[in-house]
Amino acid sequence: MSEVFVDATEQAAYRRTCNFNLNHVLQDLQCLLLQPARAAMMEFVYTLFVELSLLAYVSRAADVSASCTIEANSGVAPVKGTIHLKQPAEGGQTTIHVYLTGFNSSYPAGTKHGFHVHNNNGIGNSCNDAGPHYNPFNVVHGAPTDSVRHVGDLGNVAVGSDGIVDVTITDNIVSLVGNLSVVNRTIVVHELEDDLGKGNSSVSNSTGNAGKRYGCCIITVTANSASTPTFETLFMQLFALISYYVMA
Ligand SMILES: [Cu+2]
Ligand SMILES: [Zn+2]
């Protein structure tokens, strides 16, 4: 770079020559062709680094968190507990931690209970106000791993040997952001195992024949946070600044 411009003052002089003395085009061809191109390239490289570091900042720093708390559904089952959901703000996989107690202690460990996001914002009427499974594409019920499934189909949660459900689900369809967000909809835990659309029941294709609604809660956002920049993003910013000054 320095074979053309020794310092900033000389560079500024060249820039002025290029900009304001167009009658010297032939004598100053190198200036006209190279200098603006070089300046443009430096700006491009700098902008690219800044944008990359901003992208890294956004993609690493922000998560959307949501939760809901199931109160015992009196008259049906004393199941209660808390569900925590988390997803990167730009989308992607959602992590769902489920912690539930109050299942019938006579059930053997490993007993499964249907677990879904239902369409409505409502837990009244023994969870029936939650409506059907959240199904914006109007397709049949399925397993979480099926390509055709309700958006709300999260399959089953299994009770551990201690009578407690303590599991973490990851799902690529359930989202806390965008048009298909499940925020303000209702999670329902069921009496029976969801047959994942593969049973013989007449309701297998709509509910998975998961039986009664043992408990439910409405998903609400708890945090939509941006944390402090990571070491990597700070390094990228620093590298961008250094590159800019070295190349200029
Ligand atoms: Cu359900
Ligand atoms: Zn379903």
C-alpha cells in the first residue's frame, strides 16, 4: 500500500487531485484508476468486518426465554411443575426443560404422558379452554420427529423412577419467535401416552389418544435479553479497526 501513498496528508492530496482536477486525467491515470478503487476496497473490507462482528454479536448474545407453571388441575390430577423454554432470538432449535411432579405413584417408571402445545390462550374448564393442538398448517397429528405433524406435537414426557418428570426436549418446529410462535398458547400434559398418530383409535390422527388433560399452563416470555459482547466479538471488532488503519 505504501508504495502509492506515504501518509494520510499525501493520500488526501491525491484524493483532491482526483476529485477536482479532472483535466489531469492522462498524467494522473494511476491516481484516477487505483486510488478510488483502493479507497472503496478499504471501505468494503472495513464494512464487511463490522457487519460480520455485528452478526456474531447478535447470533451469540440474544436468547428468548419463556416459561409456564402448571397448577394442579383439581378434580383430575395433582400434577404440577414448571416448564422453561429457550430459543436464540434469530430462530433455530428450541430447548424445553420440563419438571413435573404429582403423577400417580403406582405408575411404573417410564410411564409416558402426552405433551403438546395447544392452540388457545386458556387454561379454564379443566384445561379444555386450551383448545386443540396448535396446528396452523391444518395437517394430521404426528410424532415430533415426523415431517408431517402439528406444530404443537411434542410427543411424550416420561416419569422417572422417583415419580418425577425431569426431561429436556429439543425441537426444531416449536418456536418462541416469528409468525408461528407458541408464546401465549397453552402447554397441556395428558393422562395417557400419545400414540404419535400411529394407534388404532379414531382420535389417533388428531390427539394421539392421549386421554384427559392432567395439567396445563400458558407460555409467557420471561426474558428477551441481549447479554454483553463475547471475547470473540470484541476481538473481531478490534481486528476490523486494525485492518482499517493498516490498509489505509
Ligand atoms: Cu395435548
Ligand atoms: Zn397433535
